[in-house]
Amino acid sequence: MVAARRPNAGFTLTEAMLTVAIVGILATIGARLLLQVNRYYIMTKTRVELQREARAIMYVISRNLHQAQSVTIVLDREDSTQPFYSRVTFTKVQGSSLSFRQVGKELHQVGGGTNDQILTKNLRYLAFTFPRSDDMTIVSVSLTLEQDIYEGQTKALHMASEKVRVMN
């Protein structure tokens, strides 16, 4: 048997328009979906980076504050452009002086064998306080990091205040 041939083989106008409409709808939805997936990836990646950075900073500050002499701890700010209590200065048991301070969006560590070391360039807020006025051996450290993500938006991460007991 031989198949019968249509004289005008091809697609009808209705079939072509329906195909174009379906492809257009899929492209519109697909583009938005890909944009949302990309934004979610960037947000998640930024959050993980900020968490890692905040944990490392809190570890360095806590480790050094543990070794401080409690009578030498001074909480202040570098100058009037900085937030209150954005600098802590103390002397460690070994005799070396150490300071952590906020300078703009940077967190600096000064002293302790290093000149001036930048711990982060993503600092939004830093505060050192004594949570109890009758006990100067506990220092509360509060830290917020912020990083630009996309389209002028930022992702901020507040590291919950951590109370550090000074051992000396």
C-alpha cells in the first residue's frame, strides 16, 4: 500500500499560532523561574559566607577576651563618627595590648603581635557592653554583617550577642 499524499503538506496557521503561543508562555514562565532560582542561589551563598565570617570573627574576639585582664577592659568608640561602644581595648595576661574596633564598614584588630589586621569589610554594626554593672568579667559582643547581593539589595546577618567571660 502506498500512502496517499496531501497536495499541500505542512502546518496550518492555527497549528503554528498555537505552537508559538505555547512556546511564548513557557519562555515567560521559564525566564522568571530561572531568575528566582538564581536569586535564591545568591541569597543562600551570601548567607553561608556571612555566617562563616561571623563565626570566625566571634571566635577570634572571644578567644582574646578570655585572656584579658578584667581591670584593663575599656569600652568606648574611636571618634564621634563611630557608634557607641564600637571599640574594646584591653591588656592580655601575657602583657600585650589588644584592641578591636569598627572603622566604617571594617572591623580592625590592633596589637597582640600584629599591627593592624582587618577581620572583615562587611561590618554593619558592632557593640561591646557589660551586661551587668556589678560584674566586669562578662563582656557582651554583638555583631551584624551586611553584604550586597543583587539589584542594590543587601543581605544582613546579626550574630546574636555572645557573652564572653573574662578569665582573669
